[in-house]
Amino acid sequence: MADRLLGLIGEFGSEETLLEAAKQAKAEGFRCIDAFSPFPVEGMAEVLCLERDHRIGWITIIGGLVGFFGMLAVQLFVNVDYPVEVGGRPLFAWPAFFVVDFEIMILGAVTFAVAGMLIINRLPKLYHPLFGTPRFGLASADRFFLYIDASDPRFDAERTRGFLGSLGAWTVEAVLP
């Protein structure tokens, strides 16, 4: 069982005990931990060292530029390949091109942002073994859970189980694949 164990999850009754347990787990040296609660817990992001990810902004900018210059290239190619002079308008009429270029820029930015968000968040992931633990469904109702992953260098099944129990966990369950 130990080689198949993905981690241990402890159930707590309040947000204060969960936050304190996460702080103690960090102080104990655990690094691969995660917390689950029915609502955001103030201060948990700092304890878990969650950082803001700025990649999605850059992906959106790249998508907008690809859309803008891609549409501009299409318009220029069409005007060179099939030149139509209407009312003395030059072949490269930038003001006339801008409206369509702007719309396609927005479309490109949104498309890249959504695709980038899905890729960065590794979605769609329809199932995680954590969902198979019997009491984890209560994380969306009124319980708080602290998960310690088996890939953590300090993880030892028995000592980690005892550690979670010493933090005040009501139950400690194994997460199996």
C-alpha cells in the first residue's frame, strides 16, 4: 500500500485550526501541502506560498498581437493580390483596416487567454484521486482539509499520519490512486 499511497489528508473542523495546522506543517518542513475549504481562508495563500502567475497576461498580449498583425497581413495580401481602387483610396488604407484589425486582435487575445488558462491549470482534469476519499465531499460544505503529498521529502506514512493527528485532525485518510 505504501508504494501506491499518493498522500494523506486530515479533516479539521474550523478555518482557524486548518490555518494553524498548515503553519505547523510548514514549520515542520513539509513543502508539498495543500488546503481545501468551503470558502477562502484569510492568510492561507501566504502559508502555502501561492504566488500570482503573470504568464496569462503575457499570453493574452501575444494573442492580441498575433491577431492584429495576422489580420493586417491578410488585408495587405488581399489588396496586393487583388487591387481594387475605389474613390482614390490607396491600396494600404490603414484607417479602413483598423476596425477589423482591432476586432481580430480582441478575438486573438481572448482565444489565447482561454487556451493559456486551460493549459496552465492543466484542465480539463475531470478526476483526481483525492475525490475518492470518503469524506472529501464535505470540503464544499463545512469541513476543512489539509493534504500532504507523498512526494514531499519529509513524508513518511506513519509519522505523517501521527503528525496530522497531533495537529487536531478529526480523521486522517490515505489518498490512493
